[in-house]
Amino acid sequence: MAGFGLGVVFSKMNSLSASDHASVVSVNLFVALLCACIVVGHLLEESRWINESITALAIGICTGVVILLSSGGKNSHLLVFSEDLFFIYLLPPIIFNAGFQVKKKQFFRNFLTITLFGAVGTLISFSIISLGAMNIFKKMNIGSLEIGDFLAIGAIFSATDSVCTLQVLNQDETPLLYSLVFGEGVVNDATSVVLFNAVRNFDLSHIDAVTALQLIGNFIYLFISSTLLGVFAGLLSAFIIKKLYFGRHSTDREVAIMILMAYLSYMLSELLDLSAILTVFFCGIVMSHYTWHNVTESSRVTTKHTFATLSFIAEIFIFLYVGMDALDIEKWRYVSDSPGTSIGVSSILLGLILVGRAAFVFPLSFLSNLTKKSTENKIELKQQVTIWWAGLMRGAVSMALAYNQFTRGGHTQLRGNAIMITSTITVVLFSTVVFGLLTKPLVNHLLPSRTHLSRMISSEPVTPNSFFVPLLTNGQDSEADLGSTILRPPSLRMILTAPSRSVHHYWRKFDNAFMRPVFGGRGFVPFVPGSPTEQDGSQWH
């Protein structure tokens, strides 16, 4: 008996070691592929058509083909897709870096339009896609889908891919367009995830006005509470670093506390069932405004590049995996007997995405234009087409939500669920590759002039300086931060259209009088040997 027991133990140890070896091999190959994506992306840097997301997708598909052939048609990917991997490890650095490096004045100046597109627009798109899928798919033989599945489809395909948009649009070439599309993408992702969770949590057996009001109230609560949690986490990190002067002994502690506090805000939001996307985004904005100026100069350089690098690797990882998972033979086996049905479902979903986005971009742009007095500040038709097109791409958020809804542990045994997974993969690949390839040429064709771009969606007159100040920067936040040394060309129109007491003006007064003395920031960090300093702070204030 003892010998038999030892044999069982040794056999289990051998199986575990074999499993560990396979995992090590998979991780090695995946890291090598990440390196290949970076190298190929660098070689294609000057290409007008190819961006790194499409490069990673192509390499992922090619790798999937090789693995599929070498395994005899049994397997096509190195890692099993997990929505937890995406939402807990890959998405936080991407969204945080976007908030950390976004040009705050530009973002908040367009915040009403961003919220209009991201929240109201997503609800319109969600309604159109859900109703369209419900009416059309019921007439097709795709398996048994319930009303909750149709509503989940609306939430899944309402989520635009801000990662794709970030790589297709360049913040230096199209700063204001980038601000609007990406800002909408952040609110859109948060809204889509909230809608998806609401669909799963609410009793959909009887939908009435009370349920709809509860859904709206839940969204407003999540939006406000998630934002406040992110702001609180950012202010707390700023206060701690300002008071304790970590840089006096070790800059590593400064960098570590910033990274950990940012990630803590995301996980706390998940723990409290809030919108972690909004939380970590606003945490990044607050940290860039206060915390970043409280650390030593070397820590500023380190954090800036660390956050950008983590975000970059996460983006490449996502697209590489999506490319490999596109050839998952298990899911395609269930639809192999009716490929026409799968193609039809994918085509219908793409059509609903096109219609759903057009249904809110153009009407809401019209409403936004009604609030703009100057014709220069209105969203022209060409700009509306660009905004509509740039938001047509679907990516990892849609993939993760689809896996959450239609699989269990990355696997499915139902034909209808398999069709929805393969259709999601098809839509993601087609929209990313085709729409992604055409976005840059379309932007260059519709908005070729930097001067023209700099005038769009702006609520204040354009200055020569605004043509050259990039959207993303961790340095001077705006011309208000640079004092009054920037001269504006004299113009009676500019004086009439620019109020002397704007919201930004009052915010700056409040910020300088109450916030910065407590939480630090540019020009408000006292000089202490070994502590963060602003040697030239006196010239700003």
C-alpha cells in the first residue's frame, strides 16, 4: 500500500512538472512574440496604413495557424482567454496611462460633448443593436437565445475599442479629435460594462418603467461614485508623498506608492462593484495634476515612462492574443456545418454597429453645435464622419464581455453561444483591420490641415500656440500653467467670444487657494533638502 501511495504521488508530481514545463514553454513563446510585434512595429513605423495593433493581430493569426497545424488541428493558442486576465491585469495600465497623460484642459473643455457621446450615445447604440438583434436573430436558426442574451449583445457591441483608437489616431497630428474620440471611448467602455452588468443582475422577466428608471439611477450612481473614488485615491497619494517626502531616502518608494495606489483604486472599485474604468482614469488625471509634481525629478521621468511602457505592452498583448484566439478550433467546430449562418450573423452585427453609431453621432453633434455660437467651434460634417468612423472598431472589451456571457471558463458546448463567440471574433478582426487600415487615410483626406484640426470642437478661440501644444503631456498642463507670457493676437471677435471669467478661471483660483497648498502640485511643494522641489516655481506664481 505504501509503495502504491508513493507511486501515485510520483505520478502526480510528474504530471505537474509536465504541466509546469508546458506553461513555461507557452510563456516563453508568447514573450518572444511580443518582442517580434515590437520589432516589426518599429520597422513599419513610417507606414501610412499599418499600425502596431494590426501588426500584433497579423502575427497572432499567423502564430495560431502554425500552432493549429503543428497540433494536428486540435489547438490554436498558447493561453486560454480569461476575462479576469483582461479586466484585472491588462486594462488598468492602459486606462490609467491615458488619464495620467491626457491634457486635462483639453479634455474637460470638451467634457459635456464627451459625456453626451459616451453616455447618451452608448444608450442609443445599445438600444438599436439590442432591438435589431432581437428582431433579426429570432428569425434565424442560431440556437436558443433569451432576452438577456440579446440585451447583452447590445452592451457587448456598443463598446468601442479605445485601445484601437489610441493607436490609429495620433495625439500630435489630431489633438482635439483624439481628445473627443478617446474621452468618449473611456465613458463608453464604462457605460457598456455598467449596462452589461445591469442586464445580468436585473430581473428581465418583466421589464417596466420602474426597471428602466432603476437602470438609469444605477448608472448615475456608478458614474459619480466611481469618479469620486478615483479622485480620492489620487488626492490621498498626493498628500502622502507630499507629507512624507519619500524621495529623501529612496525614489523607488515614490514610484512604488504611485503604481500601487493607482492599482488599488482600480481593485477597490471592482470590490465595491463600481466602474473601475472610470475610477482608474480619474485617478490618473488627479495623480498627474498633484502627485506627479510632488516627487523628485528622477521619479517623474521614471513614472512617466513606466506607465507608458506598461500600457504599451498591455495593448500589444491584447491584440496578439485576439489574433491567436480567432482560430480557436473548438468554437469554429460548432459552426462548421453552417458557415453561412455565422457569416450572416457577423454581417448583421456589423450593420447594426454602423447604424447604431450613426444614429447618435450625427444627431448629438447637431445638438452640440446648437450650444456653440461661433461657426469655427462647431463640429462640421467632415469631422462628424471622422468621429463616426473612428469609433466603429471593436476590440478586447467586446471579446471579454462576449466570453463572459457566452462561455464558461473559455469553453462552450452550445451552438448558439458558439455562433455568438465566433461572430464576435469576426467583427473584432474585421473592424480592427479594415476600419483600422482606412482610418488614417480617411483622417488625412477629410482633415488634412493642422490649422483646421485645431479649430474643431473647441470652446475657446484658437491661438498660434494651440497648434503646437500636444494633447498629451506631463509637463505644462495648459497656457494657464505657463503664466500670462503667451501673447494672443488682438481680435475683437476673440474678446467677444472668450469670457473673461470662465469655469477654468474659477477652478484655477480654487485650486491655487485650497487644493495645491494641501495636496501639492506645480509651484506648491516646499523646499526641503531631499524632498521634491520646484526650483523655478516662483516664476509661475
